[in-house]
Amino acid sequence: MAKKGNRVQVILECTEHKESGVAGTSRYITTKNKKNTPDRMEIKKFNPILKKMTVHKEIK
């Protein structure tokens, strides 16, 4: 059976990585409740390639 509710899976991508010129990308997969957070998520996560905490934004 399908899951009920407003939870959807989203992908978070690092915003600072593109500007740095280093190869690769930092992406995380998480879930969010569309009813509570209808706008795009923006969370500080660890980027293992840059080896520091960076802002990750939701992509479509």
C-alpha cells in the first residue's frame, strides 16, 4: 500500500561547491512535510569535498 500524508522526498545540493571550481557535488536526500514547509528548504550540512559546513538548498 502507498504511504499516506504530506511527506515528500527532496534533494539538497551545496551552494558553495559550484563557485569553488572543485570537481564533484555534495548532495543529500531527505524528507520534508509539505504542509509545514511549503517553501524550499535551506540547511547547513557538512560538505565532505570542501571539508566544511556549507549551506545546502533544495533542488527540483
